[in-house]
Amino acid sequence: MTGRFSAVRVVSGVGAGLVLVLLLLVVVRLPWIGDLGMHAATVERLRHSLTDPGNPLVDADTPSPYYSPWTVLLGCLARVSGWSVFVVLRVGAVVALGVLGSGVWRWVRTLSGRGVAVPLVFLCLVLLWGWVPFDWSGLLGLESLALTVAYPSVLALGLAFHLWAWVGRVVRGSVGWGAGVGLGVLWAVVLLCHQFSGVVASLGALAVVVAGRPGGRVLARLGVGVLVGVGVLWVWPYYDFFALFGAGSALEAVHRPLYAGLGARLWLVGVVGVVALVVRGRRVGFGRDPLVVFFVLGMLVFAAGGVTGHWSWGRVLPAVVIPAQVAVGVEVAEAAAVGRRVWVAGAALALVVGAWAQVGAVGFVVGRGVLPGWVEAKYREPWEGYHWITRWVGYGDVVMARRVPSREIPAYGAYTVVPGYPDFFLSDEGAREGAVRAYFARGAGGGVRKGILEEYGVRWVVDRGRGSSLRGDAGLREVGRGPRGEVLYAVVR
């Protein structure tokens, strides 16, 4: 029994170490797919003005929920160090991974006295998913984490694990009143850094409290924490946190994919994780185990979003997945200690299958050219970015571009006419979208285009090279071409 347990300890430790090394190497390359441009632009605006950064994507004086305590701190680092925004994001990614790893360690130690449980849980969090990688900020799958490692959501989830461990200490009555104040500040910071992860953190904290069934004195301390947290949210100067409750309808369409293909994306955690939760519930008591309660709360909210069409509620999916994955890691640690080989073998097989499904993430470190065919088939080519335009386009210049390029161009300091992502605080977003459509429409007259460019102070235009409707436009002068054949035009005044 001791030999088998030692083998599990060594294999899980080595596996977790290899995953961590892979993620650190990913930080070096920092692959770009998704929202990286948004976060880079946010840090860049804060570098130039900590007190009045304005909208991070378009030339407008509006607040933004992307100005969080974390991005403000990174903006200060960029301002003091003089480092490029992508170097700052890499530093932030390393710190966030440290916070995530230490948070997992702290919370797992409240659930199990087995040291091997920590690396097992970490492996379950990143590998125990399904056949198809589920890439979204706030999800901890290996490929998703590789693509979002520099996002505030990684730090927010790491802080959430610390929050759950701290709430557990309060529930057990092992800390004083000051802990309630600290918990409130930490809870607010998580919500401000990534609102969706903040909801997950809130459900997890509630689960710890419900399962712990604390007395009145402990509840009073927690109540103080809630009041302090609400106060921090209320006074945060960069945006009105509570105004976000009115943003639901603007976010529904973009979140509908969260409810698609769940079987292929989650079947491993759905099978193995649910079994582990049932085992824990039968042993500890279904209402006394924080993992079971956490899972039930997450399922209720996630299912309610699917039934009612509130697709943005799908962002609580980590509140369903995380407790199930943690339950597997903890239960396998217990099974290994007492020699239950079936549990250990089943979990090992599930982790191998999960690793196979996400093996394409290796390509973010070594590149496509050296990948074997069976790995390359699972690899997604990152975006190339728009660094090539910086030879001509300066900080604060306005660029006319379609929606997809507008997700990347602001990372280099320029503004675009239309934001690359829905912006609840930008009141004229619809007008901007209409202006971009009208500008790039075939048959648009020179007068119409000139008026749009003047209205938004546009100095540059980016469009595809082949099939562009702008070829021959007398109001534009071609100045450069990008690696994908896109053309940069200067606006002729």
C-alpha cells in the first residue's frame, strides 16, 4: 500500500510540475486569441493616465469595468518601469499563476490532510474536462488557461480559492473580527477584477458557510465582511459596479455558446466528478460538504440561465466544474492512501484522456512546425497581432477598422471607431457600428466616407487587401501592408 501511495505521489507531483512548466513557457510566448488586446489596451491607457484613462478601446470619455485593482496595479508597473505593455502582462501572468497555485493549495488543505491531494486537484482542474477543449476566460482547462493566462480572470480565480480557504477559517471560529473586514475587501477585489469570477467566488463562499453551519457570532463577522465589501464596490472610482446589473441583455448573445456542446466539453468531469461528489456526500453528508453544496448552487444558477435564456448566467459554469474536479482529486488522494486501486486507475485514465484532448496547447510553446501530426491536428494558430502598423500609427490615433481587427489594434495604443467587444458604458456603440458598416459598404460615396472619417477623427484605415471596397478611394493613401495582406491607409486631408 505504501509503495503504491508513493507512486501516486510522485506521478501526480511530476505531472503537476510539467503542467506548471508548460504554462510558464506559454507566458514567454503569450499566444493571442481572444481578449488579450482588450487587457493590453487597458494597461496602456492606465500607463498614460491613472486618474482619467477614458475608454480603453475608442476615443471617448467613458468608464470601463476593465479598470480593476489588478489592471491599475499593472498600469502603475508599466508607468514606473517603462516596460512594454506585453512585458507587463507577462509579469502579471506569472504573479497570477502564483496566486492561483497557492490558492488551490490553501483550499485543498482545508478539505484533505493528504499532501498528495494538492497536485491531484491541480491536475483535475486543468485536465478533467472532455473531448473538446472549452476555451473561455474563467475556465481552468489547460488550453483555456494557456490562452487566458494574462487575463484578470486568472488572478480573480486564484484569489477566489484564497477566499474560500479564509471563509472556512472564519466558519471554524479560528480567526477574529478583523478577518471579516479582510474577507470583505478580498471579496470586492475579486468582483472588481473579473465580475463573472466574482459571482463564482461568491457562490463558493456561500457554500462553505452553508456547509459549516456557523453560529451567530461567526455569521456576524461574515456580515461585517459583506458590508465592507459592498462599501469597497460602492467607492471604486473607475466605474459604477452596480450599474453592471443592467447590462444583462447586452451580454446574452455572446454567451449563448456556453450552453452548446456541453457533452463533448464536459463529459469527463460530468461522469467522474459527479461520482466523487456522491461518494463525498454519502460519507460527509450532502448538506455538510462544501463541495457538494457548491456544485448544487452552481448547477441551479447555470440551469436557470439555460431555461430562461439568460445566457450570461452560463459564466457561473466554473461553480459547477470546480467543486466536481476538486472532489475527484481529494477522493483519489484518500483512495490512494487506503489502497483502493479502482479509484486511482479510473482517475488516471480520465486524466490521460483529458490530457490527450488538450495536447494541442503544447503548440503554444514550440510552434506548429515541430509538432507531430497527431498533435498539430489539435493545435489552434494564435493571432499575429497588428504590431506592424506601429511604424506609422501613434498612440491615441484613431483607426477605422472592422470588428475583428478592432479587438487587437487598441493593444498598441491606437483607438478604433467601433469597440471590438460589447461596451455597456458606451452609449453610442450602435451608432459607431452603423458608421463602420456604412464606411466599408460597397458603393459608399466619397462624401459619406469623408463625413464618417471627420466625425470620429480618423487618421488611418485598416482593411483587407484582396476584395476591399476601398481600392481607388481618392481620400486614402496606402502606406503599408501586413503579414496577412491587410492594407494600412493614411487618410488624406
